[in-house]
Amino acid sequence: MQEWVGLIEGATRGVSSAQAELYRAFRPNVSRLASGFAQLDPDEVEDVVQETFIRAFRELPRLREPAAFPGWLLSIARNRCRNRLDHRSFVTRLVSRVAAETPPELPHFPPALQAEREEAVVRELIDALPDGPEKETVTLFYVEGELSAREIADKLGVGKSTVTMRLERFRGRVKRDLLRRVLATRRD
Amino acid sequence: METPMRHLTLAENARLEQGDAETMAYFAAHLEKPCDECEAFLAQVDGPGLLDGHVDASLLSLAPRAASDAVVSAASSAEKDPAFSAIRRALESPPPAQRRTVRYVAPLLALAASIVLMVALGRQLGTVNGAGVEAMDAGVKSAGTSTLSLELRAALLPEGDGTEAREVADAETVSASGALLLRYHATERAHALLVVENRNGIQTLGEFTLDPGSHDLTLPSGDFASYDLSGERGEIRLSLVAAVRHLPSLDEATQALHNPQHTRNRSAATATIRVVVVEP
């Protein structure tokens, strides 16, 4: 984490080499997140990557907690993806398009939990899935990590939106579990 | 009597964001078990806090790093990456968001000025030049005399960076690319339901707490609430249905919007924006 602090401080001041190193370090995950939206073609994924880093570097002066940078960057990326998609759900029709993705004033969760990867927990959740299409999709995308959601749709012979829906549904389950842990930590 | 089960909503999410102890305790217990409704909400709505980024970071850490990423990482200088060069060029030019904000503020200031003028002219409001605004006094019974009046205006933000928002006129024809940004005026603090009526019927978009005066309609996160027009066709009506003492239900909103003559026990005020959406 210490290496990030120096890079983030430099990137905040607009130092090109610091921004370049952050880009190099975090681009793979940003690209991977965007490629989980099967409706986005490869060019759109690349656009999302660009937009994400542009937005992040512009808003970086407002980031008070360097440790929050990775999660915050991915939140921006997810917003960028959603803004490009035509969501039908009435909840996601309320999209923040004008406001910049400004970092939160204060972290709402314990710093220790922000830094913790929860990898073992997520693997348990995947293992607990019943054998079937959802587990296969999640394993291909998150565990093997070689195919985009579009490529997985082609491989499995299903629609692009089906793959995205499976990934989002599993992601919702992971988010519920992590939220439960965070709330339990705060309660204790 | 059994306490009704609560699920995650925008309002509950906002309370979690604010660190409300009771809400945190409730959902710490509720989320112990799988809940389809809460998981669907969490999948679609950001927050609370930076949880989404944390979730994504955890999920994305499972796979081994791709060989193509290793090539990028091994580059002698990321600064020479053409994609990064494009990012640098964008950073060195004025940010589109700022241009959009500056131009967005100007139309809304004009809206605010005209709304103040309308309120000063009296509470009886009908269709107003320049925007379709329908407002009704609520006639809320309270210890004192309390009436709630609402007004709603919209600005159209076309798709693409660097374009400016402009006020939308009543029943104006607009393209299906872009989004409507909403601004309201309320005479009192109230609880409001935002609904949309389109070819699919009437649907709830969200719950809001309205402050007295003129304000942009915003989400709990502080982001502007906007309605994405992509995929819409024909006339759509965005309405705020509000009451001082309670959050109107969808049924109540439907009654208030479609039976304006049913006023004897009316406790909700409404304001509506109409646009006709055509293919881009």
C-alpha cells in the first residue's frame, strides 16, 4: 500500500510518471470489470477504461484516503459502464450523469475491511453455488479470468444479457455477504 | 403483531450511508440469510459507501493476471503507452464535466428565477409558459393551516460531453438520446414519490425528501437524479407526488394523478413534466 501513497500523491499533483504507474497497475482490473458487461464491445470497453482514468485523475485531489483508491476507481468504472448501457430497471433509470464521481468525504467502513481482499470468502461463495450455468459463468469470468463476458456468451451459446445477468446476480450475493460482515463489524 | 420485514431500498441505503445505528443493526441480522430482494437491489444500486469497489476488487483478484496484462506491465515506460498518452491529452484540456456544469447551472438559475416569480404571483398555478407544470394545493389538515404546493421543471441533457442542458417546454418533442434532469420547488418539507408514466404504465422511480424552496432533485449520494430517455417512445410523464406527513404509495400517486377531481380527502400534491420522445 505504501507504494500507492507515493504514486497517488504524485498523480494528484499531475506528475505524469505517477499517473502512468497507477494506470499500469490498475488498468487490468478496470478493463476486466468493463468486459464483464457483455453488451459492451471491445472498443466500448477501451473507452470505459479511458473515461475511468480521466475521471479518477481529475477527482484525485478530493480523495482523502489513499487506501480507498482501488475500490473508488472500480466504482467509477462501474458507473461508466452503466451510463453506457440501456437499463430497463426503474431503479437504475436514475443515473447520475452530470455529477462527477467524487470520492466520499469519510470512509464508511473500517479501514481494515477496506484493505482486506476477502478472496477466501468469495471462493467459498463460488464453491457453494450449485453446479449449473451460473457457476460455470462465474467460474469462467472470475476464476479463470481469460474470457470476456461476450466471449463467454459465445462459448456457452447464450445471449450476452444472460451472461451479464448471471454475473450481476452472483455479484449481488457477494455484496450482500460483504455488507453483512461490514455491518457486523461495526455493530461489534 | 409481527413487524413487517424490511428490505434494502434507496431510503434504507441512505440510512446505512449515514451510519444509522438501528438500520445497521437490522440489516446486519437480516442479511445473515440470502434475500433475493436485497441482493437484486445491491446488484443494481451503488453503495453504501465504497462497498461496490470493494466487491469488485475482491472478485477481480481471483483470477491470475492475464498474459496480455503482463506485457503491459513489463513495458519500460507506461508513459509511452498510446492509451495513456490519450488520457494525458484529455487531462490537459478543459474537463467536459466542468463545461457541462457551468452551462447546466445557467439554465437552472434561469429556471429558479422564474419559479420564484411564479410563487410570488400566487399559489394558484396552472400550465406555465415554457414548461408543463401542474400543481395543486394539498389542503393538508394540521394543527395550523398548512398547504403544500409543488412545481417541477426539467432540463434536457443531450448525450455526449461538452453539450449544454436546456429547459424543456411542456409536451416538447425530444430525442431518445439524452436524459432529463429535474428541479423542483416545494413550499414545505415533504416526502415524495417520483413516478414515470409511459407506454408500460406507471412505475415508481424513487423516494425523495423534498426541502422547502427550489432544489435540484438529487439522490441520497448527492448525485443529480436524471431520467434516461434511451429506449423511450411516445409521451412520457414524470411526476412528483408528495405529502407532508407520509410518503405516498404508488396507488395514492395513481389516484392523485388520474383523479384530480377527487379532492375531498386529498393529502398529496403533484407536479408533472410531459415530453414526447422520438427516435434519435
